[in-house]
Amino acid sequence: MIMNYHEYIAINPEIRFGRPCLIGTRISVYDVLGWLAAGMSMAEIIEDFPQLTENQILACLAYASERERRVKIAS
């Protein structure tokens, strides 16, 4: 079961140009996914950004997973 990322992620046009961000931070989902894609572990991300939690990082993955599920394939 995918976690409820809505508890952790919000879109506010006043923050980071409306990109989805972790609530209470200016850290975007894009930032977190980029760090993971670059090979950083959750522990390394939290070490660099101690205000983050594992659940927030997992929420970013859940958000990306949900967005991917909704992508329509052009026929």
C-alpha cells in the first residue's frame, strides 16, 4: 500500500514557483528525487538536511509513483 503523501507534500504558488514541496520546508519533491537518483541514501539526505524524515522522503517516492501511474501513453 502506498503511503498518503498528502500529509507531507503541498503545492503553494508562493513557494518554489508552485513546485510540490515538503510541508514546512522549501525542499521540493524534485530535489529529493534528484538526490536519490544521484545515489544518495535516505541517511545521507537526512544527514545533509536534518529537518527531513524518512517518511518525508518516502512521501516523495509515493508522489512520483502516483504521478507515473497517471501518465497516459499516446497511441
